[in-house]
Amino acid sequence: MRLSSVKAAGFRGIQQKIDIQFAKGFVVICGRNGSGKSTICDAIEFAICGLLQKHGDSSGGETISDYVWWRGTGQAAAKFVTVGFVTDDGRELSITRTPDGTNGGDEDALRRELCNVSIAPSDCLRQLCSTSLFRDDDITQLSVDMPESERFAFVKDALGGADFGVFENTAKRAHELVRARVDLHEGEYERERQRVTSLRTELSQASIQVSTQRDIAEAEESVRRIIRNPPVDASNLVEAARTELVKLMAQSGSLIKLRMAFESLSGRLSAIETPAHNELEQALSREVEGLRDRIPGVERRNAELSRELAQKEELGALYASLAQLHEHGIRVGLLDQSCPLCGSKIRNETFQEHLAEIKRIVEAKSQELGRLVTDNARANEELRMLRVELNRKENELKTVSEEAELVRNELRKTTREAAELGLSPLQGESLTASAFPAAIEARQRVLSQLEASIATLEASLYVERMAVIQHDLEIAQNKVVEISDRLTATKKSAERAKEAVDVIRRVSGEIVDDRLAELAPLLGELFLRLRPHVDWNDLSYILRGDVRRFLRLAVGDNLNPRFMFSSGQRRAVGLAFLLAVHMSRPWCRLRSLILDDPVQHIDDYRALHLVEVLSSIRQSGRQVICTVEDAALADLLCRRLRSSRDNEGMLIQLKYSVGEGVKLGDVKEIHTAPDLVLRSA
């Protein structure tokens, strides 16, 4: 079976529909960078697998799946990719994928046609693409640079054969289930062990309580005397006794606080009810009365000054006019020896005497008015100070007078609270501080007696509880033994399941060893033909590990080519390895080798060797599809890949148009070589 065609539209760099018919023998696709060569390979892989395996890592939350369909300028008329196949007997089949999924062709039927599913790996379509389509940037990553454990897995899946994956997965699942059961039993065992420890601790505590018990009947009678309305049942009696004990402890604490408060208040009252305190109260009363007597006189004097000041202020306008008249008289003087006001003849000396008299009258009245203002202000301030002092003395007198009553009220309150706690004075007597110690001591004795009785009653209950605990302990110990036996058996099963997994892996690895032994000559032949290095002409492999297998490539004296060779040499080694794997797949019916620009980073010398190797592969009957950038190399491939049998070839030119995407350029058919070139005469 081989590839027959690729049709695509709206896929990757392809906007408009493109239709490529593949020749039976070989196809060389040529074009500059960005012309769409890798897009054709992407179309083949996506149609077969339904995904693109390159660019696996995401960038900024995006993956290659976000860029499968056309995202350039303009709109694609359609979005699909179709790959056609032709079987050896000429039957045509195809598979079509769209953004909605498979939209043409049966994927299961394609899998059965392309692969021998009885010996193929479980993900055979993905493995088919990984071992049939080799890209420039994947050549070393899938060979020389691949970790050894992953390289072994790659070769194992590629070679196929007896698929132990189902058995291995079944054994691993069984091992996981058994391990889960082991974990479950271990958790159950630990819980039961903790339960046994807890029961033993409880049994020990019960034994201690029982060893210290006294007469149970006496303790029960004591409790019934102390608490009110005791219950009949002994178990309920202990609970009621505990409640009463808490209540008595609270009352005892309250009595202690009341005693301290009563002693403090009594001391304060004793300090208040003294002659000195009475004298202080009387002195304050006298001061208050004296202040009250002074206030009316000051008020009357203040009123008189206010009235006199008001009268003087009414004459103020007259004296203000006189002051102005004096000022004008000085400024104007006599007019023709006459008074400027009345016009009478007057001497200047007399006129000046009159002005001086006016000035004296005005100044005298001004001084008198100022004195009245000052006296009135002083009288107001004196009255204010008297009222402030009176208010302060009245408050002080009130505090002194009411202090005794406040203390007596607090004492009465304390006495009531003490009475509520059972501490009451004899009739006709007052409560004294000496009554508190006896009451507190009596309450403490009751507390001690009740605590001892409760301990005794609890000990009696522990006797009954010990039997229950002992029975529960025996059950728990038996269960621990039972779980321990189950745990031991489950661990043995887990070990056997792990051994089964290891055996399956070991047998699977041994089968791969045998396949690799068959692959070794082909690998060595391809390595020798590609000639990566002038000093080392042999490439070997080394297998390590028993259960977990490792595959290492080596040259010379067990040297790793990954670290010995240059990038171009490593690529040549990778091509030899991948081509050997490609040609050694017994389960794959697709006889098409696809190389996407395999000569990148390879010099012309090794590129020529690769062309010769591809020519040999072509002679084995395989279809070779190769993309290159160099036109001269494309022509060389066409010359070397052509054969004399009925397997024509094809040279396809691709180009990329701005705004239109990948376009199909010139298509040239490469006919087979003639069987006879020279004929004898």
C-alpha cells in the first residue's frame, strides 16, 4: 500500500483547494522556505492521526491545535484535508478530516488496511506516522538525543510483535488494586491498634479508680444529703452530684468575693462615721451658708453700679459735645475779639479760661465714668467667683453627706447577695465580716465531702465498666489478629502482582532484544553507507536494565555519538537509526517513506550518500516522498530514484502567494528508465 494523493483547503498555510496526485514510485517536492513543503507533510500526518505531534509544548496557553486550520488574511472557501491510498491490488481508499472531526472514510477500516492490528501497537496510526514521516527537526530528537528509556520504548512500539501492553496494563491494574487493598488493611489495622491502646488506657484508669474506692453506700447517702431532689438511679446520681459540685464551687467563689467586698465597705463606713468626718461636713455647711449670705449684697451693689453707669452713659453725649466744642474753640479761637459761638465781645484770657474750664469738666466726667465701668466689672467678676465657689462647696458637701448613704446601700446589697447564698444574720442583728470565714469553711467541707463521694461512686461504676472494657478489648485484639492475617496475605498478593508485572516487562524486553538483534545488521549497513564519521564505521547498540529497559547507541569503544559527533554527524546517525526502524516494522502495510527536508545541516558529501541510500530503499519497492529546498538536489533525487520498473516518479514545485497561501507550481513526471539502452548490431 502507498500514498496516492493529498487534497486540502483551509489547512495550515493552504487557503484555496490544492490537489496533489502522488506518483507510484517517488515524489520530490521542491520549494523555497515557507513555500508549503512541511504543510504537505502536516496534511498527511493530520489525515492519518487526527493530530500534529510536533510543537507539543504550549506557549502562552496555545498549542499547535490552535493553528491547524487557516488563520491568514482572507477567508478559506472550505476547510478539509483528504489523503488517498492505493492498495497493492489497486483498491482506492481515503480518509478526510474537517474542523468537526472525521468527515469521510472509516478510521477503523483505515487502521485495518494500513496495519496488521494483531501484531501492531495499540496506537498504531500514531506510531505509523512517527516511523514513516521524518522531519528535519525531529531526526535527532527521535534518535540520538532521545533519552535511553524513551528510545527503547520508541523502538519497542515501532517494531511491534507480541503486544504485551494489554497483559502489562492488566497486571499493573491488578497490582494497583492489591496495593490499594494493602493500604486499606494497613489503615484498618492502625485504627484497631489505636483502639486497643485506648481501651487498655481506659482499663488502667478504671483499675486505679476501683483501687481507691471507699464504702459505696456511705458515699451515696452523703450525696443524697447534699443535693436536693436526688435521682433514684446511681448512674444518674453521679451526674447530678457533678452538677451540684459545680454549683457549690461557684457559690464558694462568690462567697469569697462577697467577703472581700464586705470588709472593704465596712472599713469605708467606719472611716466615715467619725467625729472628724462630722466636723468636715459641718465646716462645709458653714462655708456654703456664708457664701450664700454674701451673694445678695454683692448682687445689690452690682445693680446700683449698673444703674449709675447707665445714667452716666446717658450724659456721655453731652460731655462728648463739650469735648468737641473745646477742640473747635482751640482751633478757631476768637473772631474779631468776639466769641465764635455767641458773637459776644470777650477778651482772649477769659476765652481761654472758659476753654480750660470745659476741659476740666470733660476730664472729670470721663474719669468718673471710667471708675464706674471698672467698679461694675469687678462687681460682676466677684459675683461670678462667689457663685462658682458656692457650686463647688455645695458639690463637696453633697459628696461628703451622701458618701455614708452610698456605702450603706452597697453594704445592704452585699448582705442580700450573701443571704441568697445562705449566709443570713440572726434576727435583730446585722451581718458582720466575721460571719464569712465560717460560712466559707463550711462550704469547703461540703465540697470536699461531695468530691470524695463522687470519686467513690465513680469507682463503683468503673467496676461495671471494667467488664465491658475487658470484653471490648478482647474483641479488638482478635480483630487486630484477623486484620494482620489479611494484611499479610494481601501483601503477598501485591508482591506476586508486582512480580507478574516485572515478568511481563522482562519477557516483552527480551522479545524486543530479539527484534533488535535482527535490526542490527540493517542499522550497521545504513550507518556505513551514510558515513557520519571518518574514524568510526560501525554503529552498535547497548541494552541495559532488567525490568526498566534502556537502549543506548554507541560507536567505537562504547562512545556516545550524542557527545562525540557534530550536529551534522548526529543527524546522519539519526537518519540511519530511523530508516532502520522504518524498514523493520512487520505490522505496517504502508510502504511509503516521507522525509521532510532531511538534508538540513548536512554537508554535500553526506547528502550524496543519503541520496544513494534513498535510491537503494526505492529499489526495494518502497515509495519515497522527499521535500528539499535546493533545485539541483531535487534533480539529483529524481535521477537516482527513477527505476527501470513500472514505477514512475514526479517532481513538484510549490510556491507561496501573498494573501493566497500555498500554490501548486510546475508538476513534472519522471518516467522510468528504459530496460535496454544499447543494443548490439
